[in-house]
Amino acid sequence: MVENLYTTYKNFGMQDPINQAIEDAQNKLQYKMVSMDIDTIEGLALEAFAKYSPINVEKAIVLKGNKTSNWGTESPIYSYFWPRYEKYLLDEKNWGKDTVESIDSTTNEILNCIGNPQVDSDFDNRGLVLGYVQSGKTANFTGLINKAFDVGYKLVIVLAGMHNDLRTQTQLRLEKEVVGTTDSITSEKQGVARIKTGGTQIETWTTPQEDISSSNAIGIKNLDKPILAVVKKHKDVLPNLINLIRTSINMSNFNPATLIIDDEADQASIDTAGKTKPSTINKLIRELLSLFNKKAYVGYTATPFANLLINAEVNHREFGLDLYPKDFAISLPKPQKYCGPDEFFNTSGYMEDNKPVYIRHLSQKDIERLDEIKNSDDGALFKEVPPSMQEAILSFLMTIAIRNLRGQNNEHNSMLIHTSRFTDVQNSMCSVIDKFYKRLSNEILYNPESDYLNRLRVLYEEDILQVQSLHSSLGTQYQIYSFGEVFKEVRKIIGKVEVMEINGESDDALEYEKYKESGLNVIAIGGNKLSRGLTLDGLSISYYYRNSTMYDSLMQMGRWFGYREGYMDLCRIYTSKELAENFEHLAVVMSELREEFKKYKELDVTPEEYAAKMKDHSSMTVTSPTKMRAAEKTPNYSNSLQQTRIFDKNQSFFESNMKATIDLFENIGDQFIIKEDTTRYHIAKQVSSEFIIEFLKKYQTSSSASKVNSKKIANYIEDINNKGKFNKFNVAVVDVTTSTLNKPIVKSKNIKKFAVKIGPVSIDSAVLRSIEQDKGKNNKIVDLGAIVASNQEFVDIDGSSTNKIKNKELRNNENPLLMIYPLHPKVEPFKKLNIDFSENFVPIGIALSFPDIDIDPESSEDRASRKNGYVHNRTVGRNE
């Protein structure tokens, strides 16, 4: 009884539905004279509350326009489609309650922004939903579609990418999870039809095989019933759709309330023409929107750079407003158990996170071979599988074997090889890899002396077991199998792996549904088709070597993000060191962009006032230049950690930095006090920012450093000083960490304490960083990697803890911090320089931890103060 009441109350928008359901159930039982003692009643109530009460899931972050919501005091009522989909997710797909609750909560937020289709007045609401790559955005907009049909939207159009495969994949998903179908031969109900039928039927204008074409666009459609169309963003398809709808509206004199969902909204939808007439797809989407009186446009993307850099003021006489998310921008919460950039790459900037355990750098031979392939005619140059690609394939075989041993047999397993956008190259590569795989299979099955057996053993013992050990130390336990057990399973599955070429020219297709009972094991070789939207089920091993200079393209090419429950320890990304660092930088950019959402939500900023900032990069751009016509560079070190990791190799570089540090310490004088922790620190508080600015102008950061420039930081501090902020700094000098000196690796290298004298400050021992090797990519610099240990940037704050989020809040009530690192000259990167370092002359690293300062979105002064490190939309918030 409680379950039925709770479901009804929740879907009718009742406040506190579970408690109300429990109370009404008790009243009904008493009315029916059911005899129960008070303990039994309370026990049943507690059981019902535990089962049905909402889980405390993380909420979406929503920026709303001033006139976004048309719902007023009403609450949406979901009577059929959403309850059916919700039950389908829980009972048929066995999704966790927390996941479904998150979809329910976030789609409520979105629905409240897109407008009430039952009102008399017209509306034109446009917004953006920011998710994560491969995180379940489709499930979210599927939930939104179900709710939209429940509340009275008649027509839902999904713009499903640019390729047939992605459109077909989306069509099949929505037919299952919105429409509910019946097999024409077996009469078996499929998808949500297994939950409930008999309600309002949805008409579909498209099928898995057929998009909107000239043939099915002829005629007049009845628009006064629920309709779903899944179409490509294609110059030949959209005009057919527009003509069909325009004719139907004119002939029926009925204009349906319409929801348009733009999947991968940063692809093709953006106006890149830069002329008086918009680019083709952008023009067609705007023309489509212009047909309707009550309309909502919702763009979904994981890479919103281009969307937030649209000129917010464009209003073309013929094509109407551009697609800027003027009414709302929503950042979805990170799903539980999702493995994204933070899990694969070092996004914290802290020393102990500096070696991501899933990244494997390509051998020089791999890089040289792939660099030879520059155009579509170079496919023949790929004559044999290079070493790292061979290792990746061996790793994939062991991943399948270990997943089977863990009980994950009959699950899909995918490996991605993405090195070129040219289909001719992919074709040649597929042929060579297929021949290699057949030879490899024969060797493993029939040759007990094969070198591949030893390579498998070494890979298992020195890679897979090592990563499993790390997972164990972090609390995730996996059963350890002997190599013999794993190898036996490899021999069982080696003949069940298919090598496929996935592109528009190939007949191969990733038919996961066809293999849902036994699981598909596939090595997928492709390019653009695999770089966006298309899901690779069970992806574990990625071999990726295709650079992009644009943030959004690079992020979308990372298909390895997603849900890897039970086998995350087996996942690997084989790529170049440069690409790994670019991904790492991009992951930091995305993290900071989401932090911006949180900050501006608290300030009640509207999307039109929102200035999206994205860190600049020496060799990467935010998005295509044609999508950045409304962008300009701005600076901001607010709420950030800046640290040096790169040093020039000439002696004068180190000498000038030592001199700058001595001058700073002499200016500070006797303000330093010693703080003893696991590390020893010398801390001075309330230091004049004039001393810090003077120091930063003298201190040299390497010209090769892409992220930290001491002169730009000095200029930034001066600008902020002019606004009355950052006038005082704290300074912390990092001293000895005894536990580090006692580590086996330090002792094996015979590295001992190294006392340092810097003006009035005496250091017990210089700081050990990058003990074994230089992390640099060329011979012109020294690259130590991150120098700041976890939470070290909060060492000056009383009451700081291991909770980084709370520490950042504490920083906002403190001065900025300058950290000085006298670096140990006997570690390998400095030792090989042959510079005569001494107790009065050592390498000096620095780091700065800045508070989050309030930014008034209306303030032109604040906008003007941000000059040299970020990109923002120069049109938002400006009326002409």
C-alpha cells in the first residue's frame, strides 16, 4: 500500500511523499479496522521509509535566466511515461536507486527550465546541459523525454549526432526506453513495454533503418499526439524535416509544443561561418525552431567550450536567435562509480598523484612509425604492428581472461585503436593487425616456446599485479590468480576476439545487442566514428595516437571514460607522453569550469551574465577558431594552485632565483616561525604583497613552462591590489621531511640530508622531488613534475585537515600563500647538470595558493582586470 501511495504522490509532485504515504496508509488500515499494535505499525513505517525515502544524491548545479520558468506555482505531474521508465530502470536494467534518483532529480530541474506546454502564452527557452564524456547523458535526456510527454509536449525531436551509427544507436535506445515496442514476429514486448502498456501511444517518424528522407517527408502529419523523431544533423535531412513540419502546421492549423534535444550540441550546431549568413547546420536548427510557438531547445554536451563562446546577442532577421543557452545552463553531478578524467589523469597537482597508474607511454618505435603516416595515401607505410601496440593487444587478452575468472564472462570487451582519421589508413592498419592477431593466436595455442608466453608473463607480473596491489592498498581488493590460471583462460578466449574496422567505408559494425547473451570481444580500429557519441561497451584497453590542438575534440576522443565496475584495475591507455599531458591539462580545465558553475550559482548569476573561463594552453586552443568569434583572453588565478615544475638548465637561471629568494627572506626578516609536522616549515604571515610582487618579478620561470609565468602572476597581484585585495601574503618555506629521507629508494641512491642557508633562514635539508629521473620531454629543460605534496598548500592555515574542499573554504578567509621549495641538488635531474650547487646555492621552486575572490558579474572593472590566462565570452552580459 505504501509503495503505491508513495509512487503516486511523488509523481504528482507532492512535497515529502514518503511521510505522507506512510501516514495515509496507517489511516487506511485503521479505517478498515485492521488490528495492529503500535510497535508493528512503527516497524512497518520504518521499513517503508528505509526502502522508499529519497537518497541524498548530489544535485545538479543550475544557472537560470530571469524569465526562464513558466511553471509558476504548479508542479509537473508524471502520470505514465516517467513512472514506467523509472520502474524499467530499477526492475529491468537493475540500476541502483541512487542512479535513478539522480536522473529523476536532474531532469526535474531541466523540465522546470524548459517551459510548461499547457500555458496559453508562447515561449522560446534555450539551455545547455553539461555532463561527462560516456557518463550516461543519453539516460538523462531519455528521462527528460518521458517527462516531457507526460506534461504535454507533443513533438520531441532528437538531433542525434552526424553519423548513421550514432543516430541508429539513439533510435534503438529511445524505442526501447520511451516508446516501448513489440517484436513483430514473436510478439515479445521490449523495453518499457514490458513494464506497462495501454497508455498513450507515441508515433515515431524515424526507424533504426530510416531517417527523415524526401520519401517519408511527403504528406501531412497529425501533430496533435505524442511524436518522436530521431534525426541526424545533416544538410540533406533537416530540410526534409522542416518541410514536413511546416506543411503539417499550415494544413492542420495546429502548432505543437515542441522539445528539441541536441545531442553533442558542440558538434556542427555552432555557427562557424562568421558572415551575415549562418553556417548550414546552425541555420537549419534555427529555422526548425522558428516553426514553433512553444519551444524548448536543450543542448547536451560534455565539452561546452564552443557553446559558451557563442555570441549571445546574435538575432538574425531571417533565422532568429542563435543557440546561446540564454535561459539555463545545468551542470550534472558526477555519477557514482563513473571513471573519468580525475581517475585516469593527475588533476590534483599534488606530488603523490603525479604518476597515473593507467597510462602507458608509447615506445619511440611506435611514434616514429605512426608519425610517418600523414595523409590517406600513407596506409601502406604501416607494415607491422609496433611494440607498444603488441603489448596493448596482449594486455587486452589478459583483461578478458581475468574478467572471466572474476565471473564477468559473457560481458562485452572492447579495445580501441585510434591513430588516423583516414579510412584508407584504417583499412590498411586493420589488415596488418588482423594478420598479426592470427599469428599471435597460433603462437599462443600451439608453440610452447613462443616468446609471447614470456611477454604475457612479464606483463602480468610487472604491470597487472602491480596495479592490483596499488588498488588493494587503497581499499579495493581483487582476487589474485596465478599466471597459469590466467594463461589457461587466455587460450580459451583467444579465438573469440574479432578485429574490426569501424568507419563509414567498412561493413563491420559493433553489434553488441546481437551478442548480448555471449558477449562481444572486439579490437575496434577506427577514427572519427569512434571519437564521439558511439559507445564502446566494456572498453578496457585504448591505443590512442592522434593529436588535436582543441580542448573539445581531444576530450571527445577519449572514449575510455565511463563505468568500469569490477575491472577498472585492468584498464590502460597507451598514448604518447605529450598527449597524456594534454589530457591531464584538459581534465584540470574541466574541473575548474565545473567549479565556476558552483561559484556563479551561489552568486545567482544568469547564463547571459556568465563569463566562462577556460585555461589557456601553450599548444592547445579551447575549440575551433571559427567557434571562438565571441571569445577573448582574460586572466584569473583566483581559487587556484600555481606551481613550478620546469627549470632551465643554465647556471644563471638558478643563480638569479637564489638571489631573488635571499632578497625576499631579508625583506621578511625575523617574521618566520617554525612549524613541526611530518614536514618542517618556516612560516611568516602578513607579509606585504609588495615584497611578493618584487620577488616574482625577479624570479625566473622557464620560457618552456606552459602554465606558470611569474611575471604574469606579479601583474595579476598588482591588478587585484588596486581593488583592495591580496595586500598581504603568507610565506611558507618547505624544509626536511624525515620519512622521505628514510625511503628505500632514497637510501639506494645514497641521497643524504643537504643543509641550506638562504639569508636569515637555515634549512635542515633541501626538499626531495623527482628522485629517479627527469620527467622532461626534451634536453633543454629539467621537469620535476608536481612539487606540492597533498594539502601542503594549506600548511599556513590553522585548523586545516585532509579535506581539500574544506581547506579551500578556509583559504578564502586567509591570505594567499607563497611556498618556497629549496630543492635537493643531488637528485638525478639536477645532478646531471654539472652545476656546482652548495649549501648557499640550490635550485628554488615556488608555488602559490590563491583564495577564491568574489567576482561581480556586472563589474566591467573585474572583467577588464582578467587579461592573460583564460578565455571568456566577451558578449555575455552586454547590451548594445
